Amino acid sequence: MQVKLKKHSFPELIKFDPGMYIEALVDWLILNFQGFFDALTDVIKWIVFNIQDGLSFIPWFLFILLIFLLGWKLKSFQSGLGYAMMIMLIGLIGLWEDMIFTLAIVITSVILSIIIGIPIGIFSAYNQKLEALLKPLLDGMQTMPSFVYLIPAMIFFGLGTVPAVFATIVYSTPPCIRLTSLAIQRVPKEMREAAYAFGSSRWQALVKVELPQAMPTIMAGINQTTMLAMSMVVTSSMIGAKGLGENVIIAINRTDIAMGFNSGISIVFLAIIIDRLTQMISKKYEHV
Amino acid sequence: MSKKIEVKNLYKIFGSKPKLALKRLKEGWTKEKILKTTGQTVGVNNASFTVDEGEFFVIMGLSGSGKSTLIRCLNLLNRPTAGEILIDGEDIVKYDRQQLREFRQNKVAMVFQNFGLFTHRTVLGNVEYGLEIRNINKDKRKQIALEALESVGLKGWEDKMPTELSGGMQQRVGLARALANNPDILLMDEPFSALDPLIRRDMQIELLEIQSKLKKTIIFITHDINEAFKLGDRVAVMKDGKIVQQGTPEEILNNPSNEYIEDFVKSIDRTKVIKAKNIMKRPNALVSIKDGVRVAIREMQTNHISSVFVVGENMQLEGIVTIDDCVEAIKNKQSSLKALLRHDYYKTTEDEYIENLLENATKSRYPIVVVNDENKLLGIIVRTSILSGLLPYNSN
Ligand SMILES: Nc1ncnc2c1ncn2[C@@H]1O[C@H](COP(=O)(O)OP(=O)(O)O)[C@@H](O)[C@H]1O
Ligand SMILES: [Mg+2]
């Protein structure tokens, strides 16, 4: 016996197209704020290129030595040695310059994420309305496929480095905001009260008590932000950012397994080093 | 003595509709009913009291009775719903932000139950905090902080982190931090409740010493009646946000104004509250050193006692003589008391707790004698009066 199931489809008469409004918004922004976006583009470019210049200025052997010393000082001799070998390998593969470029974009994004994220995090810790408003926005920033905001990013900032930085910031700032806010809210009540009981102003309480208390968690947020920024490297290259990601894209286009692996492993190495080093730095801020 | 703190009809209600709850409260609703019907929590309900300069004022009550809420109103960590708080005659509730900061920086300091120390700062950094907030320069504040640390017995610990210290030492840091600011008023919210009993006793004694030296006005919170009566010049008892009785420890002990306080009083170890002066009496019999042996014997015979204290001019205590020694002296034709004086009695001061007298009272053959600093005899304590002092509600 056969049962015929009737298919139901959503009525076509009622329609809602939210994308249209976003498009209109982007058009409106371009029309009215082109000058602002141009200026922003220049600033971001300036930062990236300066960081890149600075990094390229360091001779490769010194760079490796520096990584080794950092690893040694922050963790252990073996770790330092391990990190140095990883960096060395990236050089041997022939991706040194790409690595420098990737680093420049990641560092710029992280710095800007911190500059944006920490104050917003602090404000949202104090302001429940702002916090409630931010929550879905931050969720959206992290779950919205990044290609989607690459489109307006390209319209605002053209191709290449700057939209890459923009997209990276959008994707990687949320943990910095979230953890800053959480950290400030979690400052023990008595400690905050002690600060006020002695006549601290809000600023003094923030700077002398709340932020130092929140520091370990904020650093954990920065570590997460850095890792997310690293994970955007390939996506960034789809809109023309140079660096390690670019090689992955080329390898995909050419189905070049060796090249794909080489650039992939370089990204992994770089990510591991950055992760461990920032983790060690954040451990330094811990006080029981 | 001048009034330092005057609290008049203070209310504090937690919740979104405090004014409504206040109205109901004034209509006579109970805390419970208000919570049920309006969702507002009554923290403090119409509290009034005054504290004199240099007085040690204790607020006592069960957990949840509103003690913390009340003390936190005194530095406006809690903003009162209604009422006045006059400190040196000024209503601090009316202060603006700047005045409030200055008030907190200069006049009051708080010591917290769980210490409230800044774990990211060294011990010194903690003690310096209040001075740093006031922009006092580095050398000066270090010097003041070190002095404060020394005064609480923590010299040499300044570079440690608070978490490296024991609970008792952490609270000493808390106390030093408060003292460093040289406030007129110390607010102490169950400062010793988190400490174990032995350390707690040391801290109580030390606090009393500091108080007698610095003459601060102290508001001290506790849920322990023994602590309250040991420390307080006056004690206020709170229940459900209300002050249900206030007075000196003796007043409260002897006239508990209701069942709630009676319950409290029952739990008290009276030996830790009652002092020598509360149970000593004027001796019926006394002889002067100038009197002879015969006078002493007559004195003892008429009072049916076997020993009598001997005093010199101005009631200076000279010693004690026994009936046996006196009779013996008569046989030997001696008439001066001087040679017969014994000194193996137990001597104490009027502020000694009977806790510390019990053992000697049972061991000694003679009554315990109470003297002042100049060895002037003030009274004696016989064994029976110690025992009757331990009975609750002695009716005199
Ligand atoms: N911030 C607050 N918000 C709401 N209710 C509070 C707050 N602080 C205290 N309370 C309530 O006020 C009452 C008195 O509390 P508290 O003053 O802490 O008592 P105590 O210190 O005597 O234990 C309690 O019922 C408590 O739940
Ligand atoms: Mg309390």
C-alpha cells in the first residue's frame, strides 16, 4: 500500500528579504562615509606595512634566535628549541617572506582587536543593556560565514591587505570583548567594595583593582583572539591578502599537494608558536 | 564625650520598588509579608542609635538580620532608602560624589569579613592603597604603611603576597590597611568570624589594645554574643532589620528585653562576660594594720569568718591574717599584726573576667581580693558569689 504524502511549501506570497536592507545600508555608508573609509584604509595600511618593515628588518638568524630565547625564557629550553626549529623549517620551505607578511596582518588585527575589544568589554561589564545588545551581535560575528562580510569589506576597503585585516578583526574580536567583560564582572565583590570604601574614583577602582584582577582572563581572551586571527589567514587571501594563505589558495587552484602541505604546515607551526607564547605571557599575569 | 555618629530612622530596602515597601513597612507590615507580596527585601528597618567619640559599639544579630546592610550604610556602600546618618553633625546621605570620596578617604575605613585584600598587590601595596588613592607621595605612604604594619605585628611581611599569609595575618593586613588611613571611624563587618577561635581571641585582645591606644570610634559587627560582650562598650541587637535592644553588656545580660535576646543570652558563656567588678562585694570585715591582734580576732568572730584582710591608709592592701595565727600570737604575747601577715591570697583587678578567676577561686583558702592599680582594696569575691554570677538572670 502506498501512502501519498502531500508536500507543504512555505507560501510565496509573504516574503521578507533582510539582505536587501543590509545592501541598502552598505550603499548608504559608501555614499556618505567614503572619506572615512579611505582614511581608515590608509591608517591600517600604514600599520601593516610598518610592522612588516620592522619584522623584515630583523635578519632571519636573529629572528630564530629571538624566538628561541622567548620560548626558553617563558617556558623551557626544549620549547625554545622546538619553536626555533619550526620557524627554521618555514624558512627552509621557502616561505619566510610570506610568513612575515602573514605575521604583519595577524599582529595588526590583534592590536586593533585589543584596542576595540577591551574598552567595549569594560563598558559592557558595567552596563547590562549594552551586554544584552552585544551578545547576539558577537555570536553573529563569529558564526556568520566570513565570506559574507568579505563582500562589503571589499566594497569599503578595496582588495588586499586592508579588507583582510577588517575581516580578521570582525572574526577575532568577540572573545576579547567577552572575556574582558566576564573578567571584570568576576572581580570579587569584597575587593571592589574595598576599593570604593577607601574612596577610589571609578577610574581608580578600574585601573588599580579591577583591571589587574581581570588581567589573567583578559590575557586568555587575547590568546583566543590571536588564534582566531591565525585561522583567518587563508580566508583573507581569497580577497588578495599576501602571505602564507595565498600559497594555500594557489595550491588549491593547481591541485599541488606538496605546495598545499608546505604552506599548511607553515601556518600550523606559526599558530603553535604564537599560541604557546601568548599563553605563557598570560600565565605571568596569574595571581591566585 | 561628643556624639560621633547619629543614625536616625534609617531604612534600607533592596529591590525595584523601595518606596512602596517603605510605605507598607510604616503601615506595620512584617518583613516577611513585604517580601511575599511586593518582592522587596527589607534590609534595615527604622534603625536609630548614636555612637560617642572613642566608643566601641557592637552590632549583634543572627545571620540575615541586617547587620551588614546597616554598617554598609555608614560609608554609603549601601545607599539608605530613608533616614539620616549624621557624622560629626553632617548628614552624609546628602553628600555629592566628591564629598563622599573625601569622606571615605579621610573619616572612615572598613575591615571586611573575608578580608577584601587585593590579591594582585603585596602586603605593603595593600596597606598603601588608601594613601595612594589620596595621592600621597611614595616615600611618605611607604613610611606610614610600614608603621601601620608594625602596629599590627606584621613587620617584615611587607613584600609577601596576601595569599601567602594565614587567615589571621591577612586580617591584620586588612586592619593595617584601615589604620594607615588614620580614620576617625573604623567599620568592622564580622572581621574575625572567618578565623579559628584561638587566633580570634588574640585578634580581639589586640584590637582592644589598639583601641585603647588610638581611641578610634569603632562599629563592630558580630553574630557571636561572647565576642559582642567582650568587646563592646555598648551593644545593639538586631533582628529582621530592626534594632531590638541596645545597652551595655551588663544591661542586656540582666534585662534581656525579649525572648529573642534571651535566647542569645542563654547561649552565652557568662564566665566570659561577667567581670570581677560585677560580682565583688565590699568586705563585711576589715582590719587596719594599726589595729592589734585582739581587734582582728573580734572582727573575725563577729563575722563568723576565719581570715580577714588587713589594710593600711587609704585602703591600701597589706595582707591577710588568719584566726589560727592570731590565737597563737596571743598565747605568745604578741600584739602586732605585721608579723602575722600572709600573702598567699589571689589578687585581681576589677576588669578581669570570672573565666580567669574560677580556678583560683576553688584553689585558694581565702576570698579573691580585687584591687586597683595603686593596690587599693576595692572588694572581695567569695566562692559563692562566683557561682551565683554564673546563674542566668540574677535578680539584683
Ligand atoms: N544586595 C542585596 N540585594 C538584595 N538583598 C540583600 C542584599 N544585601 C542583603 N540583602 C538582604 O538583606 C537582609 C539582611 O542581610 P545582611 O545585612 O547581609 O545580614 P547580616 O549581615 O546580618 O547577615 C537579608 O535578607 C539579605 O538577603
Ligand atoms: Mg553580614
